[in-house]
Amino acid sequence: MRRYIWNILFWGLLIFVLMSLSRCETPVDKQVESSETKDLIVEEEEVFIQGYSQKLYSIDSGIVQPNQSLGQILPNYGVNYTTIVTLSDSFKDVFDVKKIYPNDKYYIIQSNDSTKRPIDFIYKKSAREMVVMHLQDSIFMDVVEKPITIELKEAGGIIKSSLWNSFMSQSLTPALVNKVANLYAWTIDFFGIQENDFYKIIYEAQYVDGEFIGVGKIKAILFNHMGKEFYAFDYDSPTEEGFHYYNEKGESMKKALLSAPLEYVRISSKFSNSRLHPITKKYTPHHGVDYAAPTGTPVVSTGDGKVFFIGRAGGAGKMIKIKHTFGDVITKYLHLSKYASGIKKGSFVKQGQKIAEVGNTGMSTGPHLDYRIYINGKAVDPLKMTVPSKDPIPDTLKANYIKDIATIKNSLDQIVL
């Protein structure tokens, strides 16, 4: 009897344990099964090309070939002659279809069925501009501008031969070289760049659809020339409309006079109170700087002012004198070959405006420009004078300015060369 009771208890306990295990395993099994099923259901990702879904449309693309016209491309995709004529004649104010160029890309959007009915033709006019020609129902055309994404980039380098070579070795663009040269046009003579001069720069890189299309503004830059630091920061001007460049002290990067009136090959003669004249062979004062450059090289006014003399002046040959708008300052430009169109006595000229071309007139042994500056009637050395800044940050706002540029200045200083 006792053994019978123990058998009943044993088998009852065993059945209870097995049922408990079964209940515990069921949710796990279902969870695994559910997980495995979920892994098998992978939804196909929708791909868009120029804003069109490949699920909804058939999309093809091509490259414009040499001497290929729109009238030769569109018929390949079922566009009739009447539609092509309409696009050509009715939308010239939007885009002249004759102005499509070799190697430019285009897209054709068609219905996603067996008819391959043409819907839209897209011509990539530039990295940012797309000409969209709508081919269905009422034919029309428009130009779509894609948004530009801006990223801040940092770069720096040590100059071994030239600013150009250094920038190219850093994979920086020629456009950025020109921006730097223009920014420092008032303070640094880039023909006098020295080995081991260095720069650090923070600038805007522009992208469309992830593709680099060019550089935007320089946000901050440090240029160390011959041991002297030249900072520049892009800042919303409190005295003028828009953004302008200022140094770390709040002085405008624009000076009252440019550092040089032309792009020259070399300085052939400097300011001197006693120079042996190459023609007369006598020692006489040479109160200017001679810039050697080919005949025809553009000469610009180094500052805003009014032309008060233009004509021949003995040994100076063809010459221009300009009275500037700040202080008692006069600049002279000697040995010119010709004057720029519209430049005459009484003309007001802007800083950087072309006024003449380099020549070899008067007492001259070769094509060059003799450039002279007079302040209060006294000749000064253009290479050594301190030129006043244009429109600096007002003293009352200077503390705010220095605080505002502190972060980006610190980022600039931290760039490793």
C-alpha cells in the first residue's frame, strides 16, 4: 500500500515538472520563431534619383556628346518633334535649349511600364542648377536650384616655394588662393613671400547632394609673414552693411591704400634719396618704387580719389596723379604706355580700379611702373609706410568684437601644421 502511494506521488510530480517546462519553453519558442520570421521580411529600400522614385518611374541618364543637340537626344526616348520645337521656341526666357554643352549630364524620366512614356527630361546645367522639361500634358520648363550645404573646413601649411604650391599640396582650390590674396591685398605683398611663412585657415566648403562644388567665405585666417602674425576674421560690420574682415584688434583689413598698384614680376628699384640714375649716370633722389612688369600690365589706383593730372611729364613719360579722399595724400604713376578708357582729369576712381597700363615712356630703360606716394607734400617710401585702416570697429564696440571672435580664434590657433 505504501509503495502504491509513493508511485502515485512520483508520477504526479514528474507530470507536473514536465508541464511546467513545456509552459516555460513555449513563449521562447514563439519569440524565436517570430524573430526569425521578422528577419525574413526585409522591405526593399526606396531609391530616389533627382527626386524621382525608381519604384514609380523608369529613370535613365546620359552624357551630352560633342555637337549633340536636344533634338538629337529626345527622339531616342520617344519625344516627338512638336514637343521639341515647343521647348525650343516657347521657353527661351527660362533656358535656351541650344546652350547644352558636351560632357554635361542629363536624366530622362519615363513611365515604369512597357510603354516607357516620356514624362520629364532633366538637364544638369551646373552642380546646383537643374533644367526640368516637363513633357506630359501642358509642356513647360523651369530651372530648379538645389540647396547648398556648407561645412567648415580647417587647413594649414608651411610655405616652401610659393603660396600657390603650398595650397595645391594641401588639396586646396585655386579659388581659395585668390580669396586669400585678395583679403590680404592691403597688408601683404605676396611677391615677397618668404620660405617658412605659414598660414592657418578656416573656410566654408560648399556641397550639393554631397558633391563638393567650391569654397565659400573665409571665416578666419592667420598668415605669419616674416615672423609677423596677420589675423583676419569675417564679422558683421557695425558701421557698414554686411560682413567685412577685421584683424584681432578690430582694424579693418581694408586699408586706405593697396600694398601695390599692379601684379609685378619684381621690384627693380626701391625708394632712395640718392640713386645712380641708369640713363643720366648721376646720383639723384628716387622717391618711388619701380615695379618691373610687361608692357600692358594693368595698373590700378591704390585708393579712392580724383585724377587731377593725366598726361606727359618730361622724364616721367605718361603719368597720372591722384588726390585721395583721406588726409593730404597723393599717388603718382609714371612711365605708362596708355590710359584706361574713361580716365581723364577730374575722374573719380575707386580703389582697385584700372587706370592705365605699364609702359616704357619718358626716361626709362625698360617696361616698368614708377609708383610714388606723397603725404602733406612729402615723399614717403611705399614699402615702409603705415597705411591707416578703413572703418575699424568703433572703440565702444571693440570689447564685444574681441569676445565674439574668441572661439574661432582659439580654433584657428589650435590648427596643427
